[in-house]
Amino acid sequence: MKKLKQHILVLMPLLLLTACHNDPPVIVPNTSKKHNLNENMINANRTIAQAEETAIDAFVTRRGWTMSKTPDGARVWVYVEGNGTPIAYEDSVHVQYTVEAINGTVLYKELKESYVAGRRQEMIGLDEALLGLHRGSKAKVILPSRLAYGIGGDGDRIPQSTILVLDVTVL
């Protein structure tokens, strides 16, 4: 029995030492699922953006509006050119506008807001569309949902993922 205890005392440290030298198994995360999810989300966003562009193009064509497009994708048609100074980056500007969904549903009527042009405020598309307009101008502005209230809407009257048509007067 005494010899057995001695053997155990000798073998135990050896077993512990050899156990410490074994490398633990390496678990490689499956990044292909994450990559596929990201790729699917990107493709879904592209599809939504293309569908909105198609809807906007058809809407503009039906009305015969000649619209320019801002770098981010807002559409602007100035139907009354103001005689005031053009709005530049960081200018304070007061606007009055009506908000409709592209289907014609009036969502807000004659809102009055103050903006600092170029600061990418709440409706970043409107903010961008104001740059270059003259004070006193009247314009139609079409905002794809990503430049308006996005997938969440405004929590009040603007539903999620809504293309907006604004009738804007620069005061």
C-alpha cells in the first residue's frame, strides 16, 4: 500500500504536466453565416432602394415634373424661383411645407420649421434639398424613405418606409 501511494505521488504530477501541454481544441466561428446575413441585408436594401427609385421615376413622369437630383438622391423641382439670396451651408432658413406620401395621402399640412442648411437634421433629404434654393422659392421635393424617416416612420403620421413628397416654400 505504501508503494502504491508513492507511485500515485510520482505519477500524479507527471499526469498534470502532460495534461497542461495538450493544446485546447480550436473552435473557429462560422463566419459564412454572418457574411451571408450581411450580404442578404445589403441585397434587401438595394432592392428596396431600386423599388423606391422606380416608384419615384413613375410618379415624376406621370406629373411631367422636371426634377434635379441631389448627391444623396432627393429630387427637387423649383416651380417658383425666389428672388432672394441662395441658401448656403450653415445658413438659417425658415420653411413652410406640406408633407404627402407618394400615394397622395396628406400627412402634414403647412408645417413651419427652421433649419440650419447642411446640418443633416431630421429629414436629411430636405436639409440637402434646401441648399442652393433661393429665399422665396417654391419647390417640390421627393424624398426616398432613407432620406426622410426611414424604416421607422415618425411615430405619428408618417408610416414606416414611406416615400415623401413635400411642397416647400422658403420664407
